Amino acid sequence: MLTRRIIPCLDVRNRRVTKGVRFQGNVDLGDPVEMAARYSAEGCDELVFYDITASAEHRPIDLAMVAEVARTISIPFAVGGGVSSLADMERVLLAGAEKVSVNSHAVLNPALVREGAAAFGRQCIVLGMDPVKAEDRTRFPSGYEVTIRGFRTRTGLDALEWARRAADLGAGEIVVNSVDADGTRGGFEHTITRLVAEGVSVPVVASGGAGHPDHLVAVFREAHADAAIVAGILHTGEWTLAAIKERLREAGIPVRRVW
């Protein structure tokens, strides 16, 4: 049985890890390189870094930080934020990341997904998507609309339709980050996560809302996620990776052992 992955997320702004609720009210939590080293040592399976204002500010990712992280840890990590071209992808991968996450620019230019998969392999291309609940089921059959630019802009795209298209274009993994649940610690958004997980043939990562290890148990069991992103509950020290994985094992969820 495949193990479920636990992926700490580091939202980075001005070279500091920050966390808020739906990208609002953010507070400073520490140095991303130091936090990456700690989580790697504690037994996380992967890491993901998002430069959360790069797209909105029309600037590139901090490649020096990416390279410093790559020198510090020995586990896979993905980087996203402001990636708008093959050249951007190449720079991120050459700096040491194993995966590149595309979100806003993939919506604006879907060919970016296809070109990235062709150039670097689909295993390197992660589609990040930020769905929000939508009342108009005629326009949005899944009940969710895709947003971009840090939740700031609605796109008119149905979330499930976009996930399927991105997978067909070559995305090797899809991160479903619920706008409605982000930072709330009230649990993951199961409905859209399950729709995407059952609607595509690539791994799906649940994101947004983790507040307790039981939330991970639920999203793995009920929404069929392949992995789950955690942030605030780790950053504040409320839970450790070892404790989260122990709770998952007790619930019968297969996870990689923390040595």
C-alpha cells in the first residue's frame, strides 16, 4: 500500500515564513532555511515553498533562497510563485528544487504546463489551484471556481474542469488549496479534494485547513488525497511531525516511518 505523504508548506515573503488566514493578517514565523532543515530532520516526506506575493508583484522567485535550501536538506521540495516561463522553471530546478509549482501563470497560459512537462518531465510539474465555492452550478458544475493571484482574482474556470485539463496537458501532481479553508484550521475541504482526486489520474495533494492530525486522517480516508499539506499546526509547535504520523498510524493510514 502506498504511503501518504505529509508536506510542510512554507509561505515565504521577503525571505521570511509567514502565515495568515486566506493570505490576510499574516504574521512572521521565522527563517525558511532554518525551518526547512528542522522539518527535514523531523521526518517530513517533502517540503513546498510558495513565494506568496511573487505573482501579484510581477517578480521572480528568490533563487538564492532555493539554492540555500537545496544545500541544507536531502528530501524533495517544490517551489512556486511567479513562475511564468520555461526559463523560470529551469532556473528553479537548477537551483536545486525537484518540482516546480505553477498556478496563476498556468491559468493565464495553459501551454506552460505542456511545455514544462515536455522539457523537464511531468514529475517535475505541479499544478497549484485555489478553488473557492461558487453558487452558480450552471457556470461551475463542480460547485467551485478557480482563483489566481493569491485568491485575488476569479477566473470563470470550473475547478474540476481545470484540474482535468491540466492533467491532460502534463501536470504530474495537483495541489488543491481551498480558499474557503485556508488558514482556518477547521479541516480540509473534502468535496473539491475528492472530486479532483476521483477525476484525474495523477496524485492529488490536499491543502488548506489542517488544524489537527484527525483532519489528515479524514482527508485521506474520505477525500482520497495522496498527500496533505500542513503549515500552522507545525509552525506554532502545536503538533510535531512525529505526533502527526503516529496518529495516522494509529488510524491505519500508511505513512513513512520517522526514524
